[in-house]
Amino acid sequence: MTVEVKVPQLPESVADATLVTWHKQPGDAVRRDENLADLETDKVVLEVPCPVDGVLGKIHIGAGVTVTAGSLLAEIEEGAAAVASAAQASPAAPQPAADKPEGVGKPSPAAKRLLEENQLVAAEVPGSGKDGRITKGDVARHLSGREAASAARTPAAEPSAARTPRRVPMTRLRARIAERLVEAQSTQALLTTFNEVDMLALSELRARYKDAFEKRHGARLGFLSFFVKACIEGLKRFPVINAAVDGNDIVYHDFYDIGVAVSTDRGLVVPILRDADRLGFAEIEKTVGDFAGRARSGSLTLEELTGGTFSITNGGVFGSLLSTPIANAPQSAILGMHKIQERPVVVDGQVVVRPMMYVALTYDHRIIDGREAVQFLVAVKNALEDPARLLLEV
């Protein structure tokens, strides 16, 4: 029995997706609920689960094609007999008649993928398969020959070879990031104010309790949870930092959904800590750790990336000493953390060496005045330099 594989229902507000890659090829045995392919939207990566046990038959849509919910992707021959037949088939077994090439030079699915990965066109590769079909081995031999020929050339024979640029299409996520950043800068009056935080008290507190914290809660005690708590206290004092512009109105949020920027190979994503003011330090650390892992595997849900009233980003993990982050519109402000670096500072008239961090607040000057932005950042600084304030809320 032939079972159709279709694009699953897409999340609300997502009109279409791009098929990024197939994890199986025609003739491969597949299992129910196994991931057959990845679909990329402008926010998340979705999996296409296998509906039944069987063998993957014809693939109707290749990588790089834009699809909508319900689009036919492939066909599966259902049943244990089909699986057994595929397992016993030799690697050189011919393709079913429906999948036979229609002319010389048509690549097999595996060969097509290898051609795309190496930016080759089928016409460059002679085919040795039936009816002139290009096999994966044909492409591999062509690449080996090209590399050998390249190595045999002297640098003077082809001086410009190393200067040939590569053109790679943006992923949907990267394109969406670019769109949102340009939109934020063109629609908001963004300004950044800076301060610095003496991290000595916080570093000593963390060093004193991190082992006990991890043993009790099963989570690593980092600095981010303290910054989340400090920002919430600042947002309570200066509600406009937590607000947003909607036409001629200012929308004040009486809740604290804090976005935490996470870097992935596909681009930056900002999952949301819902009602972060109700979370303890351990809950924040566990949730952020879970977000980071699932962001890199592409398994965050659209709901986890939607909304937010304020964001925090940490360029310090990459060594950034100072930066001006861009607000995550329609949010009106974002806090930038940076690298902790020992520097000489004056304390009680004496020059001492302290672990210091520059912090930055980028804000929408349309509704946030400099006074409020500076005072908010000072409130965050004071809370971090004296962590007891976070417990006493003073």
C-alpha cells in the first residue's frame, strides 16, 4: 500500500516553509515517527515524521523548494515486506521503473545532493549508470580528478583561483533576522547608554555556592539568572522600559516575559522566559539551558520564540568587551552583557584590581527618556554589585 507523506500543519502565522534536506533517499527502509526531512521557516526548523513503517519511494519535492501545509513530499510503500525487501537489495540494485531516468546525464538522488554540496552541474560529470545516469561514485571520481588537477597546477598558472567568491543563499532564519534588524533601526529611535558593573561580590557569591546549587537543583549557577532578576527589579521601577509603541499609544506590560538571545549555527534566536518574575534562580538556569540546547538542535517551538517584553543578550561569551545591541522590535529596550575583565578601579580612594563588566542598554528614545534609561541601568548595576538587594527587593 502506498502512503503519501505531506507537509504537516504549519504553526499559526507561518505561511510556508523551505525543505532544507532529506534524511532518507528512495529505497531506504523507514520507521514510523522517524524524521524524514527538515523544513525551515523564518523562526524554527520543523521535522517531517514518517507516518508508517516501510520503504521510501518517490520523492516529489527536492531540497531548496518552498512548500505549504499539505503539499505532497514523497510516497512510502508500507509494510514489513517492503522493509525486508529493501534490506536485502544490493547497493547496485536498479531503481523502480517509476524512478528511471528519462535521459542521459540525470543524477541519482545521492549524486544530486553531492553535486549541490560542491556547486557542480550535472553536465560536467559523465554518467556510468544505466542509460547514462550519474551515480554518487561518478561525482566522487570527478571531484577527485578535479582536486588532483588543481594540485598539479602551479600558483602562477591560475593566480585568481583562490579569489573566486562563493555565493550561498541566506537561510530563511538569517533572512528574517536581517529583515527584523533593518526594520528595528528604521522604525525606532535607538540610542545606547553604558555603565560598568563591579562583578566581585557576584563572583564570590557564585564561587561560594555553585557546587551546592548544582548538587541541589541539578543546574549550573551562572550569571544570567542574576541579570534576569536585576533587570526585572529595574523594569518594576521604570515600567516604560518594559513597554512598547503601538501606533500613537504606549502599551505598558504588567508582566515580565524576558527574551534571552541564543546563538546557533543558523543565526540568533530569542526564546522567551514567560513570567520570569515568578521564576527562581534554579528555574531560570534550567530553562535557559534547555532553550540553548533545543535552539541549536532546531527544536524550539514557535510559541517559545513569540512575544517578549524585554531582552538580554550576552556578547561576552564570544569575548566582546563593548557593543551596542539592537532592540528586538516591537520591544523598546535590550540589555547587553559583555566580557568580565580585570581592570584597575578606584574604591574608597584606593586603586584596586576588580573583575569589571561593561553593560549597555539600547532603548527606543520615542518613549524612553535618557533619564529613565540611565536610572534603569544604574538600578541593574546596584543590584548586581550588592546581590542581597535581589533577595530584599530594595
